[in-house]
Amino acid sequence: MNSGSDDAANDDAAAATERLLLASRALVAIAARSIAAAEEQVTITQFRVLVVLSTRDPITSAALSELLGTAPSSVTRLCDRLEARGMIDRVPDPSDRRNRLVGLTKRGRRVVDDVTKARRRDIHRVVETLTDRQRGHLITALDAFNEASGEVPDSTWLMAALPADRVGQ
């Protein structure tokens, strides 16, 4: 009985999926360019570690592994490389000497900030080419997509990630 409307909904979902895949390719290209342009060369995977640490450090290697969805041994190798380049520090956890805490150094934070600024500029250039109406539609659509995917705005993410005494710093 509803097969006609179900088919239309499936067609709309398929069309939206294809558009989002295309948009994700564009965003990945922008992300790759911003990382490649960074003064400090890092891989996308290494940059991902730095980004996670930028809002959650210091954390244990085990917690980092869980957040990245990566095997602990892979995180250890990534951290070895980043520590050798002066982008992270690993120190004993004062509450549990068996663990080590991983945190960003000033150099690591600068890499995150520089790449994020470059990425924001590139995305802004694209968004500027849209009409006011298109930007309004984009904002509405992205808000709905982000909510459906469980993503939260950076401000909310940072508030949840930072201890109360670091909020606003």
C-alpha cells in the first residue's frame, strides 16, 4: 500500500547518500590539502591523534586507542613517531603508575591550529561562492545531518571534553 511512498523515500535517501559521498570527497580533499600545507608534515592518521588530544589531553594510551578505534599497538607506534617529533609527551600517570598519559606539546597544538585554520579558510572560500539562500539551505541540511549522526558542535564538544576548570581557556 505504501510501496510507492517507500520507493520515493528510498530514492531520496539514495540520492542524498550519493550527494553526501561527493561532498565527503570534496571535504577529504580539503582536509588532505590543509595537512599537506602544514609546516610540520604529519600523516592524516597522526593528525587525527593530535586532534583527539587537542580536546582531551592528557589521556591514557588505552583511552586514546579506544577513541581512535585502533589497536593499542598501533597507537603506541603512532605515539612513538609523534613523540620523536616533539608533538606529544608521554608521562607516568600519577594515579596509576602502570599507565602513561599522552598529551600535546606546544608544537603539536600549533600543528592542529595551523591545519584547522587552513581548512577553515578553504571551506569558507567554497561556502562564499554560494548564494545566501543556498547557504541557508546548507546550514539547515547540515544541522539535520549532524544531529542525525550524533555529532555535536565544537563548542558543545569542547565543553564536554574539558574539565570545568579549563572551560573558556
